[in-house]
Amino acid sequence: MNDASRLAELVETWRQAIAEFVALVREVPDEQGDLPTDLEGWSVKDNVAHTAHLESVLAGAPEETVPVEEGGHVKGLSGLYTEQGVVARRDRDLASLADEIEEAAAKRSAELDADPPSEGTGRPPRTPGGAPWDTERLLTNRPLDIWMHEQDIRRAIGRPGGFESPAARHTVAVFGKALPMVVGKRVAPPPGTTVQVDVPDAGQGWTVRIGDDLRAALVDPVESPTVRITLVAEDFIVLAGGRRPVDSTDPKIEGDAALGRAVLDNLAVTT
């Protein structure tokens, strides 16, 4: 698949993620907006406000500049930036936030139709906070971020679902591609080690092998990996997304149990 086709697919995945996110938000009763989520310090409404912030910025809206103090769940410049968008929308209700997301996404969608991205390494017109991302990274991150926050909301309000969508498949695949970093750099087992991670209900799985040069790479499945870890899709995404600890999930480990636990303990690649 060439750059233009791959990027067009990412744009369509983002559009569907937005539509499904907004549809869910419009069904959440206002009294559930203050329910806590797995993201420390953030309620259901805060997840929606964050999404509205980023989509509005990407559509060309000015950045908010409201005072936010570092501390607690707000850490570093990235945390301060993210929290600004949430704090700036604290007095808004869920319906108005859904409207903002829908309007911003419609504007950006029209821009993408008028000037479709053709090179993944190109610079997008705008990124959140001016992050130094290329077009591929931006278009990869947005459906993942939106879908993860949809899941944060679903877990908080006790309404599971959404695992059959293009954004769900995309997110699981992106997390799977990060496994060489997890295994090779964080766990760093000896050469020849093979780690298989399977997510059967998502129809995805990956095998990581440590080469003689100690580098980890995705390889074809092997008959007897050093360890095989099997997870349901929700457990995989709450671990890879840094939402919950390993002991809150129910993985199946076959083979080297200590290695399997080390991989699971280091699986978080985003928060």
C-alpha cells in the first residue's frame, strides 16, 4: 500500500472513531459525566473535554491558555498542555462538548478532502501543542487516542463494546507493533528468546525474537516460543494503554512465567 492509500485509510478510521465517540457521548446521562475513569484525576466529562480540545486545535481553533498547576496527575509540559484544554471546558456540559467535537471534525474532514495527505513524512498543517510529528504519526495517533478515551468512558459507565470497529483494530495493531520495544529494551532477555503475544478475540498476535545482536524484531510465529501470553482484547488495551495494573487482568502465560510477567509489567506504551 502506498503512502496516499495508507493515509487515506487512517483518515477514514479517524472519521469513524469520531462518529462513534460522539454517538456514545450523546447517550451518556449528564449525571454520569462526573464518574471517575481509569485516567487519574479525569472524569467521564474530562475525557470528552480533552477530545474536544485536540480536535478543535487540529481544526484551527486557538490554543487555550488557562492557569494549570503541576502536581498530582498533572506532570510535565505535556500534562500541563493536556490539562489546559480540560480545565478550559469545565463549565461545559456533555452535549456542548459533543457539538464542539462534531463541528471541529467536520471542518478538518473537509480540509482533508480538499487536500488529501500524500506523504507520511510530510509536516501536517497543525499538531497538538506544536508537537514535532509527521503526518503519519498524527493520523496514526488520532483514532487511537479517540478510541482509547471511548473505552475509558465505556468502562466508567459500565457499557462495554466498541471492539469491532476499525479504530479498535487499528489501536490493537499499533500497540502490537510496539512489542519489540517492550521486549527488547524494557525486558531485555537473552539472544534467542521468543515472546508470543496473542489477542484471539481481536484476531491479532505477534512474535518477538531477540537476535544475536540483542535487538528485538517481529518475526513469523514459532512452534514453541519461550513464552506465550494470551489476553482478551480489553485486558490487552488496558495494559498497553497504561490504564490498569497487571493484577486487574487475567492473562494466560505458557512457558517462562517470569519472562511473561516481566513483559506484562512493562507493556504500557501510552497513558
